[in-house]
Amino acid sequence: MLEPDLRAADPAIATLIDDENRREHESLRLIASENYASRAVMEATGSCLTNKYSEGYARKRYYEGQQVIDQVEELAISRVKALFAKTRGKGEGQDDLHVNVQPYSGSPANLAVYLAFCQAGDTIMGLGLASGGHLTHGHSVSITGKYFKSVPYGVRRTDCRIDMDEVRSLAREHKPKVLWAGTTAYPRALDFAAFREIADEVGAILAADIAHISGLVVAGVHPSPVGYADVITSTTHKTFRGPRGGMILCKKEHAAAIDRAVFPGLQGGPHNHTTAGIAVAAHEAARPEFVQYAQNVVDNAKALGEALSARGFAVVTGGTDNHLLLVDVTAKGVTGKVLAQALDRANIVLNYNAVPFDPRKPFDPSGIRIGTPAVTSRGMGRDVMLMLAEWIDRVTAAPADDSVVAGVAAEVKALCEKYPAPGLRL
Ligand code: DSN
């Protein structure tokens, strides 16, 4: 339950927050980009730091009264730097990394990369949205596809994996200014070394968008782009388990360009309460338990993928290397949207998603995306993944049957009672 102040001041919002607390507690959160931030992260985010303006960077601000804020931002930066420096597979050491924790979220972080390195009309390359890329990697409806000449690469028809030969030949032909290595709905590990080779060959800036996998990267269960990418962007609220926010890491030589692009190029004052939450999350991610957490996220995703495959689901690429699965449900006689909505009624919350080469429209595509970061934060393991596969199977067989859906909803709710989620107050 909430503190009494909010309840007295604004009962309507207090009640809605209570409702969301209960919904998050009673349902299985399988949206691959979501997680549960800890109470400590939420306390920092809900603190008086939200009151302060601090345009600029530590020791170089445009407003007075930064005695505390400078320390908060410097602490967040040093913790993030330390986490990523130890993931380095290549390069000279921590001193080569520059960190900016001011981007409001992932999309602004990515826009800062464009502002730092491109002029309008320049060519950029990223994984197409339909193949699992992000809007901000050059999709036509995004400013990044309107202001730049976007050349998307895709995945192979045969195995739905990123086709590095296609990336190389498109890069040779189009000579992009920025080459993105990053995904939102791709279940396999990214080969940052291969992307680096291609970027070097064509003189591109290699930008790694690790929003989905940053927690896995710092825990060492996904290869790190540090030492390969010129610039790395991430949100802070997915596998990283922090507040909603963004961060950018780059080689020292690009520090001034990135900092200028974030402020004053794109943003005004940083959200200092979020910066504090990022610092807390980085502190939590430095603990040995976080490595185990990240390994469990991947193990759970693999277990769920195997269980779904055994039940006849078409798991794209045949499985996963990371925290998510993409499943084509066409052969089960249902569309992604119908299934996602039925599962939501069954307290299993995920999103409908296009699959590679999807013949259906994005608003009602052929697949669903399933992520394990949040359920793993609740301490759920392999046994729950097997139950989950059975529940998904049951709802898939009868998405319009209210009694089937209600039966699964009740079982899910009973299970959730045994696994309190971090950060929720009930
Ligand atoms: N909305 C995020 C996701 O779900 O992957 C990406 O920005």
C-alpha cells in the first residue's frame, strides 16, 4: 500500500496505483522489455531529487545549488563505468570509457547518436523493424527514417538469424555513417566483433543499442560490445532493472560530441531522481546475485522455449540465447493479437509481435514475444516455465472459451501469491 500522503491528497490516483500494484502482483509479466525495479530504486526515483534543475554536467552547470546533484551524477557514472569496464573483451581499460546518464530513455539516447555523428540526409543502417529491430534504427515512421536515408538489413529466410553477409554487402554498397547493432525482438546473441569489422571496412560509426540486454551484458551472460562499438546506448529499466531512463557509453574520443548532443542538443535539465535510481540499480547489478539472476533469465527463456517447442509451437530460430522468445502461432490456428489478448485475460501478460517475413500486418501479426526478465526477478524457475508452457498451450487451444481462460487465470493468480515481486507494496 502507498504512503498515506498520496491517499489523502489524491485518492483517485492512489487507488489507480493500488490497482496497478495488484495487477502486477497477480499476473505473470512476460513483456520482454519490462521488469520490476527494487524498492530501493523506486525510493530514489520518488525522492526530492525530482525538484532540482541542473542543466549541464557535473562541475559545469548553468544553475547554482548543485552540491548534491553533482555527486549523485558522478556516482551513477562511476558505477555504470565500472560495471561495463569489467565486461570488456577488447580494449585498454576503464579509462577509455565515457558515460552519460542523462538521456530520458532509449529513444532520446539513440537520437543523441544521430545528432553526434550525422547530418540530415546521411545514410544509416540498422536491423529492420520487421526483423526485430527498433523504430529508432531508421524505420520509415520514425524521425530516424524521415531525416536520414535508411538502409535496413534483415535476417536470413532459412534460419531467421541476422545475415552478416547481407550487412557487409549493404554496408559496402551504401557506406552508412552509422551502423546499428541492436534489437528489440531478436532471440539470438549479437556478433559485435563481426559488426566492428564491417564498420571498419566502410568507415562507419558502430552503435550498439543494448537496451534489451544491458543487464545480461554486465552480468557476462551475453557478449559485450565494449571495445567493439564506438558508442553504446541502453535503457535502464529492462534487464538492467533500474528506473525508466537511458544511458550512453562511448569511447573517450566521442565524449564531447555525445555530451553536446544530449545537452544542449536534445534535452534540457536531466531527471536527477532517475539518475539516482540508475546509480542504485548499478550498485545492485554489481552484486554477485545479479550474475546469477541474469543467468537464470537466460536459463528460463531456454527452458520455456524447449517446453513450447515440445508442445508444437513454432519458436523462431528454434530457441534463444537471451531473455526472449519469438513464437509464430499461425500453425496453432490463432493470430498473435487474439492470443495475446486471451492470455492477458488469463493473467499472462505479453505482446503480439511480427515474426520475420510475416505476411500479416503489424497490428495483428502472426506471433507473440515472450520475455523472462520479470518472472525471474520474482524467483520463478524451470518448474514455473513448464507450467507456463502448459497454460499458454491451453489458452492457445481455446482463446475464446471463457471458462478455459478463467481457469488458467485462477491458477496463475494462485501461483503468483507464492512469488512476491520486488518493489511492489501490497
Ligand atoms: N518498447 C520496447 C520494447 O518493448 O522492446 C522497445 O523500445
